[in-house]
Amino acid sequence: MPNITITLTDTQMKGLEYAAFSPQDWAENAVTNRARIANDEIVQMYTTRALDEGVQIPANRELIIADAFARKWAKTAAEVQADAEAQEQA
């Protein structure tokens, strides 16, 4: 399972301690919630496109997301950026 590590200054940590009971829980919640939102967007996009193209929809969300990336219907933000830069140079 991937890990994300961030480093804060003492001042930044104090700010988070002021704003949240548990900075660790707050950070985990923020990241997991953003990932959930993105996954919901991918599932919605995939389902619409699969129905439009007559593609069988996988049985669960994990399989849908994996297939969306395998088919290049979904791309990472880095891939989208690289595509945009390549188009600008063309």
C-alpha cells in the first residue's frame, strides 16, 4: 500500500494543532476524502462512457477504476499535463 509523507515546520504543526484535535487524523481524512471524490468522478465517467460504447461494466469500483486507467479513459494529472504540453509544442 502506498504511503504519503509530508514534513511540516514546527510553526505549521502548531497551526494544525490549533485547527484540529488530531492533525494526523485531519490529514488522513482530507487525503482519503479527496481520493474518494476523484474515484467517484472516475466511476461516473467510466459508467457513462461504457454505456455509450457498449462496454461491459466491471463488477466493483476497484475494477472499474483499474479498467478506466487501462483503457486510458482516465489519466493521472501528470499524464494530462504531459499531453497538454505535447499539444502546445505540436
